[in-house]
Amino acid sequence: MTHDDLLLPSVIDRIENNLVVDEHFPEGGRLHIDHQQPFLCIYRKPPARQDAGTGELVTAQASFVLSAGESPTYDPIRYIDQISASLVKAFGAFLLFELWTTEERQEPAQESRRVQRLSFTLYAPMDCVPEATLEALERSLLEVDWPGGTPEIIIHYKEQIAPKDLEPLLTSATEAVTWLGMEIDPNYQIPGGADFYPDLLRRIRRNMTNAIRKMAYEFAHSHTKFRPRHFHELGRQNIEPIAFAVDRRLAEIDDKFDLLLHMTPVNVEQEWIAFQECDFKRTPEFHYRPLGINPVELKKVLFSIPYELVEDPAMHQLFADKRDEIDKQLTLMLARGNKPTFYDSLSLYGAPREDLLAQAKELAQRTKESDPSVLEGRSIGADELASLAGRELGHYRKRLPDMPSTVEVRDDVTGLIVVDGNLLIGRSVAVDQARSEAAVQHEVGTHILTFLNGLQQPFQLLHSGSAGYEDLQEGLAVFAEFMVGGLTAGRIHQLACRVIAIDCARRGADFIETFDELRGTYNLADRTAFIMTMRLFRGGGFAKDVVYLRGFIELLDRIRDGLNIQSLYLGKIGWKDLPLIEELNWRNITRSPALWPRFLQTDAARRRLNQIRTGNGIDQLIEG
């Protein structure tokens, strides 16, 4: 009995029971079917030439076959007829899509450094032509941004479709089983075809993945009894083990340090007193917590993680972006207190754009900061604020009884900070009673809530924070302040001045010059100006404070454009991750948020949300 005789019944049984099939064959072949699909992507290695990277263009799909070519003893291609017959029973029709590269590709001139334009030749059968499916493929290839520019697309109709020197998979198309072919001039390959340009291939692979899914989506609706709601439903729904492994190793590194905590001085109160005593003329000398990590060693571990083994393009993108962000964070940690880190932090958080800076200056002129030493109402101290935050956590604990979050008042913390889902409150904190609810919802109703929702997701990345999550996260936190009526003119003034302070440092101002600018030109109280300047110059320079106003303004713009805010609370995610998160939602990989902010469930909040949707910007939201 042959290998095929033993394996084939098991494969068909798993397909018919909608179970994962992932068989690796001895000579390099592979059969992968994540779940029942009305299509199968195929790549056969050409028998007499190198073709590096091309097989990876199909491995992102939920259903594919890789063949080692040259008629190996064990070849999943032999299963095509039986697989097709099984899935025709499930869907009523089935599509085979084969992809290959042209042999006579046009090489760029040696002196040319430009990426060559891609060309696609689509092959369709002479009979039973799936015209709408072919048009969907052509349209999806033209609607995305390809390296090298808009691709050339040619369509040929042939009786038999196959790469050169290989036999056709089918002798003829039928109403039940049809096939299409695609030939690519591979601009991602280094001349000779023995190797490829990794970044170029990844970008092409991502585009190709979506183009094939859109083609299969149209085929399903036109030819089968299957009606997917979105083309991403045709993606993988079972997470590959290597993705969990990469996520876990990234989380292990991320959990070893908290950048914000380690960049914040432990002697702020002492230096504030000394700064007053010297009449604001001496630059403070801040001290920091000792590092419990070796940033250089962690970088070695970070770049030893095998990201390239993650086949899923969406997950690969999330992991690669997080790797790069952690690398930048470790660079800041390495330089902390030893040399200026301001421009390193700009690479992490981005500099204020000119339009943001102009808006910040306009807002600062139109608003007036409330001097925290002369509060209009009663001042709430750290213990009372901790009690309010604890009660708020109690509401969410009813839904998640095992949630780990706590509230703690600390001597070594300035202000309020959430670390690993726990709220730390500096003992010297004093908050105007009128803004106490806003402060609680900023920290608990946003930062802790998204942490807890992220814990319910399959990937740790979504509670520790995807790359660049701070803009959206802090935008949501300021949004929470507005939704409970706590976004005062003074608070807007403060957020605007944070952007202005970063621009001061970017123009070369030192601690004293920035402090004087905030206190003199923008009328900040002495202590407020000191704390803001400290936040900017801590650790040698830390530009994180740009994200508050920038993130809030972008959130307002997107809500006015119709954004559904529910998905924003799924975990700690960044703006650029939203398309990837939407894809993972359609693929049933991520879950709906376990917790929904309590402050959004009131009539007042609904009125304020409508005010955002119908308004013209942040100016209309200032509540005095």
C-alpha cells in the first residue's frame, strides 16, 4: 500500500468534516486546507529552473497546494481530483487557481535601481468561462498600490491551462469544476531566480492574498451555494502555531520593562522644591529607577525571533511592526540619562506636523489653563481618587470576576499611570473634583478597559499594545473625558501646550527655555509648566505627549466620517492596525470586546457622541 493510499482517505475525511488539513510531503510538497473553501490555489515548482519566493504567494491563502515539481514520488497534486469532488459536494462548484512565473522575464538594466513594473497574464478556459470571476480578479489587481506602479494585465483564453513544461491540472473545464491561471513576471526575484528581495515579496504577497480572496469571493457568489459576507471570510480561521510562539516571545520581551515607568523620574517632588528655591534658574537633576534589563541582550533576543516563518500576512505585519517598536524603545532605555534621547523618541512617536502645531497654538490662545493651586471646586487627593477608581473597577469586575487590575497609591509616581493593567497614583496628586470623573474614565474606562479586553483576545500583543497604539489609545482616553463632561478649556489648553513644548525642544530649546516659554507666552502656572517640561525632558527627551491632542483630533475626524467606535475597544491597537483588525474579525480570529465603557451607556454620552458626529472639530467641544 502506497503513501497516497494511506493518506488520501484521511485527508478527504478531514475536509468533509471541516477540519484542518496541513500535510507536508517528503519531497517538499504541501497540502493545506484551513477549512472548507470553494477554491484551491496551486503552485508547481518549474522542473528546470530556480523560482525563489513564488510559492509564498499562495501560502497565505486558507487553501493551497505546493508541488515540488518533476513528478516526485509523493505529490499532493495527485489529490486534486478527489479534493475537487469532495468540495463540489459541499459548495456545488469549485475553482482551481494556479499561479506561476514567466520563464523569459525581462531583466532591468544593470544601472537601473527602480523596481520594475509587474505584469500579470491571466488564463481562462475557452468554454465555461467564469467571466465575472475573471473580471473580479483583474479589478482587484488594479485597485491596489503595487511596487513598480500599475501592473500590465493581459488575458488569454486557452483550451488547456498550465505552466510551460507541465501538464494541465484539468483537461477541460466543467460547470462543477473550473480553473484559472496567472503568470507573473517576478520583479521580486533577484536576476537568475535563485533568491528574492524579502520586503518586496512581502508587499506583493499581501496584495496578492487579497486579490485572490476577492476573486474567490465573487466566484462563491456567482457559482456556488456559499454566500460569504466579506472576502476576508475566505482567509485562514485557524491560527498557525508559529504565530502563537512569536506572539509569546514578543510579549515576554515587552513584559520585562515598562518604558513610561522607567523614563519617569522618581525625585520629581524634590526637584520641584529645589527648582522653586533657585527661582527657576537651575536645570533639575532627575533620577530614575534602576534598569532591571540589559537592552543590548534583549535586542539580540528580539531579532532572533523567527518572524519570517509566520505565513499569515496580517499577523506577520503586526509582529514585525511590534518588533521594530520594541527595538526603538530599547534604544531609548539604553541611552536614558546618558545622552539626549529626544530625537530617538521622535522616531518612536513622530514629530508634530505643521497643521497640528498650528491648531495647537490656536487652541492655546483661545483657552485658559486653570491654575491647579486655585481650584474652583474641592480638591480630591490621591486616596479619594483611588477610591473612585476602585469603585469603577468594581463595575467591570462584575463582568470579569477574575480580572487582575488593581489601584495603588505610590510615592515613586508622579500623576496617574497605568502599568500592566494596574492604576498607579502618585501620593501628591490633587485633582479638581469637577474633573475627577474624567480622570477615572481616562485611566480606568479606557486604559485598563482596553487592557482587559486585550486579555480576552488570542494574542498577547492586543493587551500589551500593538505598535503605535498610543495615538488611538490616548485619543480614546481624551474622548472619555469629553463624554463625561470633563474636557474643560483648561484641559484643552494643557494638551495644546504639550504639542507646543515638543516643538520648542525640536527647535533646540533646553529645559529652562521651554519652561519659560510655557509659563510666559502660554500662561501656564509655575508647577504646571514644570511638570509639562519634566515630562518632555525626562530620560534625556521623551516626545510621547504629542499623541494626546493628535490622537483625539484624528478620532474626532474618523467618528465624523462614520467610524464604528466599538472595535476600538477590542484591545490596545493603533490606527494603522484597524484594517488588519477588521480582517481578523471577519476571519473569526479576534473577539468582540468583553467590556464596553460604562460612560458610553448614558443619554448624556449619546448626545455628546452625536455632537461629535455633526460638529466641525475640537473647537465646538470645549466646555469651559
